Amino acid sequence: MTDRVPGAPGRCKAVVTAEELQKMQSGNEFAITLRRDDHPIQEGTPYSKAAVLPDAVAAKLCPGVQDPTPGDAFGALYDQKADTVRHASGSNITLHDAAYTPLMGLKIYGEDTENRTVGESGSVTVKVMGKNIANVQKFSTDSRIPTPTAATPLSNSYGTTISANTGNSVTVEQSTASGDVNSYTNGFFSVGFYCSLKAGDKVTMSYNYQVTTNPLNNSGMRLILNGQLITVAYRQNVDPGLYYHSFTVTSAMEKADNWNYLEIRIGGKSGVFSNFQIEYGSAYTGFEEYKEPQTLTVSTPGGLPGGDIRDEIDFARGVLIRRVSENKEYPLPDDVLEAYAKLHTFTPTTVITNDYGAEMEVVYYTDTTAVQMVHSPADKGKTFTIDEHGCVTLVKDNPEIVSGETTIDEVKWYYRKWNNGYAEFWSSVVPLGYEGSRILSRWTALPFPVWEKVISMTVPEAESSYLLQEPYVLSYLEIDGGNTVKICAIRDAGGFTEADHINVSVHITGLWKAD
């Protein structure tokens, strides 16, 4: 719409008929017609229902309202906005449903998780970033990349050659393989990357690898971060596939300049390595590309003390609130407010941290598409609630719609599913496939199709004292076409024989696909 711009503001023309003129001359009441005569420079958009609240818009915003008014429409918009606004708090905040929009609010509170005065050094820095915190810069066939400018040879004297030394994917060829698979003599390469790793951080490192040759029939890799071994043992994982390992960063791994290198001893294998990632937490939650972090530093003279009463910085209001020593607010500098206005969330995952581990509160817009999962035309518009792990939350007002048991491929499955998309499967599976001395695996179909992103899979203690004596790990659950899974039991030491029949109890939760 456009405004009317009058050339003669307020001017009107009075029109009197002859009959009304006679009434006026006789001293009686008379009527005149006033017509706007303001000689507009711009006519503007005429005010009408079609201009203010068209029927098509009213039908979308107020589908159940008879003769909706603009007030009804504004009320509907407010309700929709309320549904898309979320709050989160903590010293390390992860958002799985944020839209790519500016932050709506951010607060930092005095006193951190270790009861220190926040910002006692004179400032606090907030970092807003994606889930993947590893900014991969280069690859090398040297065992170390000690600095960002260090040489990165493409081959070494132990038979290892790499295809490139930049990007997040590298092809590795190993020409020699013999003896101890753990030894560096069977090949190695290094990954150099920027990442802020602090002692005590719990993180999960992951990458994909597609093995092309494996002469030693070895499915393990030895990982060494900044010269420190991070694998508990020479961990075995299925080839080809996904490798991930969760660990706690030690002080020996921490680098002041945030430059890190990871040596991977490949055990004689050749293949393609890609999707290197480090994420906070003790679980792998899928790969995301690295996103350049945003930072915001605010001065905190004297720090932000805490306790029962805490000082606070409220960026949305633009104030530093002193409550401990005085009850007074101080405006934040313009450059801080300008930097805050540029902060935005990432999609699908946003991580918000600060350099003091201070408690924070964030207000953000959620991406409604993140909780609208369309399985098929019949499911269009079905709403799912996603928790902090990206999993469907089972809510009480979504009843169970299917449950039962069935035998498929000689595996007896028990299952349940709910009309909000949540599904459970559990069974006791005997892996029959013999993949070398340390891996038993089995493909089997599920009772009905699920989406490829399985939410979780737990394996209680195996029903075998043989396995319990020397621990095994479940490498991963591979899904083929949505309803066929591969379940693997893997030993860290010793080995299986082709005669071993191991019962593994499995519990799977995921999202079912509509028929």
C-alpha cells in the first residue's frame, strides 16, 4: 500500500443543491455534500477490505473464524510467532531446531559452573558456531603438522601417498603392509585443523572412510591427537563405514593457538577419508559442514560476581546490570551492540559457548520445518517434537497405534509405534556373518520401514560369558532402504571363530515411514 500525498492538505469542496439552498435561505436546516479537494500529488491505495485483509489471507490466518477482522488476523500472527520462539540456557548451549535468523535475546550471568567470578580478566567472549568445531586446513604424510605453515608432503618413506593436502576429503594409498597393524610402518597420515579444545571438554571425533584395499584384513585405526593417543585400545570398526570415538580432552592435548594435528595410523589400508568432524558431547549425532564461528567480546571491569544475587549482561536490552555491589544498570557500548546485532543462529545445529563457562540464556527463532516431518502425502502437516539430541519426543497425547511381534529372517522382533512417528524395535540377534577374526555381523529386516537416521541403538550385556570376559563394542547400525539393518558385534582383543554364535540384545528407536 502507498500513502495519499495531498497537494492542498485538508481542503474540501462544499456542494449544495438548489433545494437545500432554499432551506438555508429560509433559516431551516439544510444538507451539504463535502468532497475532498486536496489536489493529491500521489493518490495512494484506497482503504478497503481487499487491501487490508484479503479473503485468501484471512482463510490462511483465521481458517475457523466467521467474518474475521484485522484483529483476528493479528492475534493469529502473534500465536504463530509464540510457537516459533524458544528459550535455552546453560554454559554450553546446543540448539537443534534453530532457524537461520538473528538472536532474539542473549544474557550472561555472573559466577560460572566452578564458582569463579565471570570475566575477572576484564572481558567475556561468546562464540556462536555450528556443530562441527573442527576447521580442517590440510593433510600431510608427516606424522605431525606442528604449525599452520608446516610443510605437508604428499608421500612418505613408509609407503603412504595422499591425493591432496586441502579440503575435508583425502584419498590415501598404502603400498606396503606387513607385521604389526598398530605400527606406523604400515602407513599414516595427518590432518591439520583449527579447533578450540580445552582440558576437560567432552567431545566426539568422527570421520567416514571408504576402504579400497585392506591386505592385513584390519578394520582398526590408531588415532593420536597432538602427540597423545586418544584411543583406549586399538579400537576395531567395520570397514567401510563410519568411525567415531568420544573422549575427554587432557591438558596435554590442549593447544594455546587452537592449531591441532591428528595422526591416523591406517594399518596397511588404502581408501578415501572424508567428513572429519569434532562435536561437543559423548555421542555422534551426524556430520555437518564446518561453519565460521561468530564472536562477541564484552568488557567486564571487575568481573561479574555471582551467588544468590548475580550480575548480568542483557544484550537485547543493551545493559550491564550490577546487582551484587550496587543496584544499577550501565549501557553497553555501541560497538558491542552492533556486534550483538550481527549474531545469528545456524541451521540445523547451533552451539553457543563462552570462554568462562558462564551460565547463559538465549532466545531464538525455531525452524518450524525442523519439526514438520513429512513422511508421505498422508502425513503432510504432522507435527513432531524434537529433543536436544534431534530425537522425536514421545508425548502422551500421541497414542500407540501398532504393537506386536513377528519373525523375519529367523529373527524375532518385538515392536511398537506411535502416531507421532516414534518407533521402537527390540530383539535378541545372533550375528552369523564372519568378517575376519574380530567381527560378527548380520543383516535382518525390521517389521516396517524407518527413516535412515536411527535415533538410538543400545546393546545390553551380551548373553555370553565369552564376550563379557573381554569387552566388545557395537560398531554401528547400517540401514539399507529404510527397513533392513546390519548389526555387528566386534571384539577389542582376541577373536571370534566361525563356530561362535553370540546372542546380542538390541533395542532400536527411530522414525517410522508411512506406507
